[in-house]
Amino acid sequence: MASVHESLYFNPMMTNGVVHVNVFGIKDWVTPYKISVLALLYKMTTTKIGLQERRLLNKLILPLQQGPDLKLGHFLKTVEDCCSQTAYAVKLRLHEMADGELKDMEHFFVTLSAPVTGFDSEAYKTSLFIRHMLLAYNKLSFSQVYKLYKSLQHYYHINYAVPTEGQMDLTTLPADGWDMDLTSTEDTVGDKMEKEEFASPLNASELENDNAVSRGPLSQKQAEYFLAKQAYLLKNDDNKALRPAALQEELNNMLRFNPDFAEAHYLNYLNSMRVQDIYISTHSLLHYFDRLILSGSEGKSNGDEGYGRSLRYAALNLASLHCRFGHYQQADLALQEAIRIAQESNDHVCLQHCLSWLYTLEQMKGSDSSVLTEDSVKMAAHFCLPYLASLGIQSLVQQGAIQGKSAHELMDALKDTDLLHWKHSLSELIEISLAQTISIWRMYGKSTMAQQQAQLLLNMSSLEPVNFGVQQNNTEAFAVALCHLAELHAEQGLYAATTEIIQHLKEQFPPHTHHAKLWMLCDLKIQFERHMNDGKYHQAQPLVPAIRALNKMEGLYRKAQVLKWLSRTTEAYSILQKLQVHCEKIKCTEMIIRVMLSTAELHWESSDFSTGLPLLLQALSLARLHHLQALASKTLLHLAFTQLMLGVPEQALSVLHEALEPILAHGSIMDKGRALMLAARCQMALVATRPNGREQAAVAIHTLEEAAAYFSTLHCKERLRDVRYLQARLHHSLGQTAQRNRCSELFHLLDPELQTPSAPAHMRL
């Protein structure tokens, strides 16, 4: 199921998508890149540009001003995509200054200041950026102006000139190495800092998403833009954010110039969580709250308890951090501290957050937290906190599904939360609610309803504002929905569509993202089931360790399946017994039933069919008690087969008819084929005992033909071989020689293709 706890992580850095950044105290300064932006603005105000091109440039200019400095090649390419003529004019202007003399750059600034003197000028109205740059340029000393000129030459020629022997290799110099010299109002800057700046070569591949590296200190606007963009992308589309290593390097550079920049520490914490780095995550989180207190942003402006507010939310965030890493004892201690401080300060909102994490922690430990969850929902409703109230209700629905509540009870509860979501425009919780609905329908064996809900989620327009090119939230809910769709298509034998969905998941959630393990496990399970259906057990076996690394229970269960088919019955039985004990401890009913069915199949291997009956009856009771229709139908299949092997085909057929309808309506292709094949075998067993034996045989042949169509869809040659064998026997009993010979020929064509011997057709389901 989709996790309802992801949204409980308190993010004091974001408020309605806006990053609250401490003022750096560093004003704007002139760099070669900003001279390029000035040249672009000048051309936009002094030349005629088409309406469409001007609209594109107007949309582009703000990110260019506020974003980090770009390389000249990338800057010109970006402008050229909007208007090629303007890009050429900007390049020509930069060429005149870089290949000219210092007076050419001075003349440019003089020319630039001319139209700004008029209050009604278009440049004054469109950009204060020009005025800021002019003020910064006029404050420069002569030596700094000369350094700026040399930096401009380097900035321009590094993109076009190839160094020759005896000349300095400009490619070894960083694009922004001059920033520190130009930010100071002093005439000179320490040689040590200058050498350090020029010593580190620029590695453009590390920031391939932005094609930009800023080795100097960022201005306030640049820091705000950078942090807002990366925080938004980490929340909504991890794939479009900078890769963890590149973002870490950029944040380290930012903190090198301003170690007390609190929000940079928080973004560093979020970035470390992506790669599950417990040390850096804890370090950055603690530094964030320390710097937040030192900066004064939590002082009297936020009330008398500003200092205490930071402390209690620091403890709360630390508890959430330990919860995510599974450190339950440390999480409990941090949570108790947050509760104590919040009670002393009489902060009901913080206490409600603590209560939410308290029941979440109990759930993670495997304890029953329904009472705590109900209390949390009531208190959240009392204090008008719809977000926390909805999370609590969804947690109750999750617990109810595990405890075996009926589907209509859970859907009624989700309907109430949906009303709350739409009323308060809680887009993220709408997605989680739909993902929960998909999982519940899948668990209850209603694949059609699950597919409908998945399509509803994927086609729903997000209520979140579109920003930074993100069209929809690529959250866990979307990953869960796509994984369910992939499994549903695989169950119906639509492997081409399954491959497309998995490929889309790989693109949307690369391996370094937080939710990548969802599609990794889904892909491995689909491959495993496909190999098992094809009878290629030697290809399924290498997938078991990978599945176990992502989900221990699933890995053990599939290891037992492989061992069973390899006739290593003792090892398989030992694993299944250990797995059942573990599942009973954590109350995982679905896996308990699946283990019981596999254990019964192990008893069949020794022809001891009666021993498996108590297990099957217990599994059927559990499945019906928890309303698990799909597992109940599979259990009925096993019961019918057991009764057939015990010599009571009439009772077997009666039991099978009870399971046939839900299997044909919602079951997988494999289950449909197995059910029809079992029905045909029961009909074959009744041929000799009924007067209309020939009619029964004809019905059985037709049933086997339907089963063959399902097995053909899956390319399941083992099952097809069994079907052809049974058909040949039926045609022989009816004296239909031609049809018998045709089925025999199909059987002999399939038999040599199968490399591994299997159990006789009459000995397995």
C-alpha cells in the first residue's frame, strides 16, 4: 500500500512552496555571465523582436537573472532556442568586448546607463537588474575593473579558443573563479583565496541537469532561486532535481561561504535522506535548527516561545529521522522529548504532530495503534488540522484492511476523507487515498476495480501549482499505481504493456530516487512469475536473492517455491515453516495463507493428499474471515484438486464451481487456465460414472480448449503439453482417431522443448 507517513515529515523550510532564506549580506556583483545577461536585456530594449520571440525571452529572463551563473555556450544556446537573431547579437557584443580593449567594456556600461536615466524607459520598467549591476560596477576600483575585464576575456574565449603552446590553458580555470575578487569593496583580496579558486577544475558533468556550477558565493536572489527550485523538485519530481552528489557539492560550496545558512543545511538533510545517509542526515538536521536559533528567525517575531519552538520541532524531526531508518528506541526518546517541551509550551499543534508520529512509531514496531490513531483523529479535528486528521483516518483504513474489515466499511471511511481533501484542496492526500483504494481492491481480489482506480489517479489533474516544468507529482502514490498496473497487465499475459510501464517507472523514478525500490521489486516479481510459468526454474532461481534484498518475506517465499519445483522438499518445508511463524508474529495474513497453500502442495509431492486438508481448510477460513476473495478462490482450487485426488470428483466439481466465477472475473490468466483444466479433469473422472458419458467427454474437451487458449497467451508450454495429453486421451475414448492424432502430434512437438522433467499431469494442480 502507499505509505501515509511520508507526509508527516515536518518541513519548516517550505511554506506554500516558498523557501525562507536568510539574508546573505552579499549584494549583487558583476560577473562575466551577468554582463551577458545585461547584453541580452539591452538588445531586448533597443531592437525590434517578434511577438512570439519576445514572449519566450520574457519567460526566460527571470530564471537567467536569479539562477546560478551559466557557461557562455549554454547561455547562448538557451537564448538561441527563443530567438536566434538576439542570441547572435549578444554573441557579437561579447565578442567586441572580449577581443577589444578595456575601454570597450567601459563603453558598454556607459551605453547601458543611458536609457536607464529616464524613468519611463522600457529597461527601467522591465528590470531593476540593470540598475543593480550599474551600481555594483560603479563601486569597483580600477584594479577590480581590470580583473573583471580579464575574466570576461576568459569567459568568452574558453568556449571558442583552443590554447596553443606557451599560452595559459584556460580550460583548467573555473568559470566563476573571479567572483570573490569582485564581491569585495577592497582593492586587494588574499592570494590564498584566489589560488584556491583557480585551482579546482570545473567538472560540468556533475551538474548535468542545470549545466551550471557556481564556485563563488551566491547572492541572496540566486540562493533563494536555487534552494526553492531544488526543494520543490525533491518534493515533486526527484528525477529532475540535481543528482545527490552534485547537489551535495553545490550545498557544500554554499556553506563554505556562509556556514550559518540554516536553509542550506535543511536542503542538505533532504538530499542525504535520498541516499539513506544517516550520519550526514542527522548532522545537517541538527545544524539546521542550531543555525535557525542563532540567526534570530525564531526570536520574538514568532512569539515568546520562538526559541522553544525550534527545540521541540528539532526533536520531532529527529524522531521522524530515526523512524525512517528503523531506529525505534532512539525515535521514541526523541519523540518523548518533543512531547515534554511541547507540553511545557502549551503548543497543541506540535503535540498533535507528536501524537501522529507516536501512532506511526507503534505501527512500525508492529503493535496495535488503533486507539492512539483514533485519539489523534479526534484531536486533529478539534484543533482544525484537516491534514493530520486525514492522515489519521487513512492510517485507520490501512489497519482495518490488515485486520480484515469489509471493503464497504473501508470505502466509506475513504469517501469521508476524500470530501475533506477536496474541501481543503489537499492534492497530496487525494493521491494517497486513491493509491490506498487501489491496494485495497487488489488485496480483496477485485482486479477490475483496482485497474479503474489506478487509471483515475494517473489521469487526475494535480491541484499543485505547476512550477519548474513539473506537470504532476511524481510521488509514491503514482509509483504504487503504476506498479499495480504493471502486475495486473502481467497477470493477463500482456507482457509488452508491462515492459512499457516498467520502462516508464525507470525513467520517472531512477535507481537513486527514494521510491525506486517499488518498481525494482515489482519488476523482479513479474520476471520470477513469468519464468515459473514457463517452467524455467533455473532462470527464476537467480532472481531470489535480489527479491530478498528488497523484501525478505517475498524472497523467502519464492526461494521455497523454487526449491519445491527442484524437488528439494525438505529445504522448502523448513523455509515455509520459519516464514509462517514470522508472519503469524507480525500478523501478515496474506502471506500466511500463501505459505499454507505452498505447504499443502509439498504434501502432494509425497502423494499424501489427506494431510494437506486441515491446512487448506484453515487457509480458507482465514481468507474468508479477512474477505480475501482472490486467496479464497485459490484455496478452493487446492481443495477441489485434493478431493479429486482422494476419489470424490463430484464434490471436487461442486467446490470448483464456487471458485470458478470470481476467478474468471478477476483472476490471472494462469489461475483461469488452471481452474478450467481442473474442471475438465473432474468431468473426465465422471465420464465412466454417468450415463451421458460421451456428452461429458465432449464438454471436457471444450473446457480443455479454453484452458489451452489461456496457457497459449502465457506461452506456458508445460501446461499446454498437459492439456494436449488429456485431450488426446479424451479423443481416444470417443474413438476420434484424427483428433487424437492431432493432439498427440502437438504433444510431441512440445515435449522435446521442455528441458526439465515435471510431475505427471494427474499429480499436480
